[in-house]
Amino acid sequence: MKEVRLGERDERGASRFARVPKSTFRAHIVEGLRQAILRGDIEPGSQLIEANLADQFGVSRGPLREAMRQLIDEGLLVTVPYTGTHVVDLSVEDVREIYSMRVNIEIFAFEQIWMRRDEQFRQGLVGRHDALTQCIDAQDDAASISAELQLHGFVYEATGHRILLKTWESIRGRLQLYWAAHHRAHGIRGPRRDGHDDYVRTALGDNLEDLRQEITSHMARGGSQTEAFLATRVQEPIARPSPPSTVNEAGASASRRAKLANSRS
């Protein structure tokens, strides 16, 4: 198996993780691995070799394993019996399951908090929406993905429902991975700027049924676009395709890419 080496380049051209201070081993390892996964430096489905990673980070296996356990909890890594720890793979089936779950738990979260929404809730939700808009305007893809997850996560935090929040945390890592791969493949700079306006409006409105319908349609749009990306990924070869041999082929390829590159809602 090819060894994964990330970070800065050494004299041979091989890249390595930066060495980290002992006091912050776990935090630095978690962030280094998370960013490497979301950038695509470690591809979905790849196995993580503890000995190699410990050497690249310059740490013992203890803090490395702690960091990997955190990323397992976040949903970015998965332990496969008899084969080790892998980056979560991307599958259409997983997307369908996650988005169907999201609809139900997000509606449930708002039902739990509906009669307790106050000015603090309004300010918190609007503040996270504003933060998302700023990231989109800055064309910061990674920050936009994080801000979108922060926006949707607000209602779970507000409920104070520990099991519900734990459920959200268990799927948000996979959402982050799907969106990052989708954006990277099609050059998308986060969701549409107005993509969450109706979500926030109905979340702060007076009609719970309107919010239920908005969440259902909002999730359906996001799920269908992610499915379309993954279906294309499965059909296409892993290696970079050769340039089209004719003008007509190039135009057809560009048209297909343009259709796929519509921003998620």
C-alpha cells in the first residue's frame, strides 16, 4: 500500500506533517488529519497506517490513537474489522441514509425548541447565518462548509438534548467529507448565498408546518445534488481522463461539468 505523506516537502520531494509540541499533540493531530482528509490528500476509503502517521507527526502512537478515535466519533474515520482504520468512503447509499435521517432529526430538534425560542435563539441563528454568508462572500470553501454545519448545528445545541446532539455530531463529519469532495471536484465555493434564507426565515417564524416543509425540501435538494456527484464519481475512472479528442467532445464534457457544478442549496 502506498504510504500517505502530507504537509511540507522534505529534500526528496516527499511531504510530511509538521512536528507538533507535546502539549498539544492530540489537537494538532486531529486538525492535521481532518484537513488532509477534507483537502483530498488522504482519499476516501484509504487505510491509515499508525506507524507511518506517528513517524510523520513525530509522536508516539498513544496521542495518535486518541486523535483517530476523535475523528471516528466525528464520522470522518471508520474502523473496519480485521483491516484497520480507514477514511470513510463515499457511497450513494450512505448519502440517502444520512439525508433521510437529517430530515427527521432536524424537524424533531425544532419541535423540541419551538416554544422556547427567544431573542437569544434568534440572535444565535442569525449570527451563524451571517457568518456563513461572510464565508461565501470571501470564497472560502473550507470555512463555508464549516459555517454551514455550524448553522444547522445550532438548533441541536439549543435543545440541550444530549442524545440528539450526539446523533448530529455522528453524521456531520460525513456531510463535511461529502461536501468537500463535491466542491473540490466541481470548483464550487460553498452553498448559494441565498440558499439558507428560507430556512432561517421559517425557523424564526410562527408556522411550524412551514418549517417542516422547508427542512424537507432543503434536505432533498442537498441530498439529490450530493447523490448526483457520487454517481458520477463511481462511473468515472480514478485516473485523470485524457483530453477530449474533438471540439464536440470538449463542449459536451464542459456542458456536463457545468450542470454538476450548480451550488448546493
